[in-house]
Amino acid sequence: MLCTHNIIMKPMSNTNSPKFIQIPVAQVSAEDLILQLSDERLQQQQIIDGMANTLAMQKELIQQLKDEIARLKGQKPKPDIKPSKL
């Protein structure tokens, strides 16, 4: 099954023209579109996972730095409280 897709482009400057023009993009099979979207989703999920890992490492580093600052000020660092197993 082939699908024809149109993209709505920028407004025309001439007031007598229709507000938007449509340009045909391509005729692509639905299967190809599904494969492309699933590949893009996998790539995006990998990026999100990498960003989540980076965020977790940064949070840990920030807490270590806060603890070091507290120690240098003569204060106690934040206690390491484990979550409840209930």
C-alpha cells in the first residue's frame, strides 16, 4: 500500500493566494514508514537511556560535592538512608 503525504508550507505573501500551499513529499509504503519510525524510536530510547544515566551520575557527583563542602565547613554530610523494604 502506497501513501502520499503532503506537507503544509509557509503562508503565501499574495493576499489573493490560498493561505497555505501543499507540496507532495513522497510515495512510501506503510511498512517502510513503520520500520523507519521504529528505528527512530529505538535511537531516541537509547539517547534517553544515556541521558538518564548521565543525570544519575551527575546527581551522585553533586551530592558528593555537597558532602565535601559540608565536611570542609565542619558540618556533617547528608546521611545515606536506604529505602524501606516494606
